[in-house]
Amino acid sequence: MKVETFSTPAAVARAAATRIARLLKRRGRPVLLLPVGKTAVPICRELARLHAAGRAPFRRATTFNLDELRVPPEDPRSFRAFMDRHLFSKVDLDARRIRFLRGDAPDVARECARYERELAREGPPDLALVGIGENGHVAYLEPSRSLPPTTSLVRLSASTRRGLAADGLQPVPREALFEALGRVRQRAAPVPARRRARILSFVGCKGGSGATFIATNVAHLLAEQEGKKVALIDLNFQFGDAALYVTHRVPARTLADVADEAHRLDASLLANSMLQVLPNFHILPAPEDPEQALRVRPESIDPLLEVAGSAYDVVIVDAGRTLDDVTVRAMDRSDAVYAVLQLNLPFLRDAKRLLRVLTSLGYGRDKVKLVVNRFHKRSTITLQDLQETLQHEVFRTLPNSFDAVTASVNQGVPIFKLASRDPVSRGLREIAGTLVEAKKEAGGWRRLLSR
């Protein structure tokens, strides 16, 4: 655990808000666990300022709050009303993504169970911001030797009620509903304890970009030469043929079959559904026709990537070039999105459109990487022209080696096996090398800031 200290409350507010803003920019669909109270006010104020400056987009975030007083949500004393006043009304957070305990619920047990199900469905929070009160309470959980096992009703201590009264809350409720930190910790803790794959998506800015060629060859390199356990998931439903680039084997099952069983998917079922290219390189092929592709629903992507992420070192997604609910769901969960293009005007136009969409999804520049395929130094459009037009730096270039690439595709053999010294082979090794060196993003409960 890393502990940081700050000299003033204002410095704490700036640090907390900045970290939340970075997460909002980096993650596609971040889940936040937020506090209330007077020390949360300057953090909310700073977040509102960052949002107004375009640095804290909330539109795809989901928020949970730790607790709620036993009052109706429309009561000015409620924590829901507090959050509306200090944050929710000042940012572009979708009201449908705001999660709160209902303090006046007649059936407390049922309401607490509902809230736990919602948090479990959204996944472990990416960031939890909690506070410690003067008597040691966390949110409105009074000091104890153990955390409550479930979300439950808690009675507020006399000192906590005096603190609420001093903040102007009158009359002071005697009870509150509290989200169990123990359950949050249990849901978050397994992520770093098990294998956590890097998830990398490759998307073509235009048809014929070479994204599938790059994705399959990089996956093969990571497995064969870097010793990584690699899964490649083919989400190119219109022209999905990723397996043909690296093997002649015919798949017995496809992504559609796995999607049908997403509700019971585990590592064993996934392994039996994959096409083995190498002992440590497996492919989940795309459905064979559009009718089968309809069986793949966005909600089946989360369990697929969750299981694959716990069973492999690297998961590579071939997203094709069609952005829909399925591919966006996969890219939301990706550590990086590699957009592949070529140096010509049609690609430049489509790349600009794609980057605009990816930005609207909340993907930052550190997540989206541009790969220029079939690069030629004497092209009439230069790399500088491309970068100035797109306002985005190029991550890597791959040269034009038509004969070697064509032979690789036609034979279904990775290019580095046919022409190991070819410039394209060298370029692919460089890309694979950067992926091995990249640091894994921390999973689960990423931050715990104390006030």
C-alpha cells in the first residue's frame, strides 16, 4: 500500500480530483465508489472545475455511494440530495448510471441485497474514495474489529450524530444503510491475486488496413518467442478469418457457441472452445455467418474477457472495423486500442472519424495507439502530415513488403517464419517487444484515498 500525505485539505482535494479525472479519461466505463460529508465538498468542487475544463468526463462513468441515511432520497438531508447539490448536477453523469441505497426502503434486507447485486454486476470499483471520521468511522461504519459481511442497517453512534448536527443536519437520523466494505474488498481482492491478462484490441481505420494480419502475427510472436500464454478473440463478424492467417486447422466451435454459454463460462469451457495454434496460443474464431453472429450479445463479452483474462497472459482482440455494442464493450475493457491505417487520403479521412468516436467514448491518447501499415518514406503524405492532421502521434510503422506479406497470408503461416529478416518481421517483433515491456495496469480496487 502506498501512503501519501498532504499539507492542506485543498491539496488533498486537488490530488483526489486529479486522480479521479485521470481514471475518467483512461477507462471506458469506470466504476466509482464515492463518499459524502464536508471533507468531500472541496473534492466535488475540484471535480466540477476539471469537468468544466474538459478534463473529467463523467458521461460513461457509474457511481455508487457507500451509505445513505434512513430518509427518502428527495429529503434535503439525504446523501443523494447532497451528491446532486455538490457534484451530479455539475457534471455530465448519466442519471441512469447513478447508484444509491434508498434510505426509506420498507424492506431493508431486500434493498441491501439489491444494492449488492448492482455493484457485483458492474464489477469491482476502479476507484474507492472513503473518509475516516474523528472517532475512526469509515463512512458511517463505526469502529469495529471486523467489517460487516453484507450491506446492512447500522445505528449511528452519539459522536457521529453530534458531528452531523454540527454540519447543520437537523433533525439527525439515528440509522443509515451502509454498503459492506468487506464485500467490496472481497470482490476486488481476487483480481491482482490471479493472472491478469493485458487486453489489447486491434481495429482497422478502413477495410484492408492489415489489422488482422498484425494482430495474428503479434499474437504468434508473443506466444512463440516471448513465451506468453496468448488468446486471440476474433470479433470481426463480417469478415472474420483471423485463424486462417496462422493455421490450417478447422475450428469446431466459434465465439457464437461460447456466447450461448456465457452464463456458465469458466476456464475449462473456454479452453475446450478455443482453436489451438501452439500449446500457449489459442484462437476463438468469429462466427461463420452473420446469422450466427447475432447470437453474440454485448453482455456476453464481459464474462468472456473476465475468464480469458484470468487464464492467459495476453488477450488480443481483432475488432475488425465495425464499431458496435459488442466491439465497444471489448475495447472498453482493453488496456490499449491499436488503430491501423495506411498513408493515403481515404485512410486519413476514416482515421479522423475513428479517433473522434474513440475520444467520445472516453479513451485517452495513452490508450489509443496509431499503427501505420505499408509505410513508405517517399509517400506524398508524410508521417508529419498525418500527425498534424489527426493531432495524434504515431506509435509504430510497418514497411511495405507486398511479396512477403502475400506469401504469409496465402500460406497461413506467420511472416517471421517465412522471412525472418524481412523488414515487416522486424517491425512486428518491435511491436511485440513493446507489449512485453508495458506495465500491467493495476486491477480491482485501484485507489484508496483517506481524508
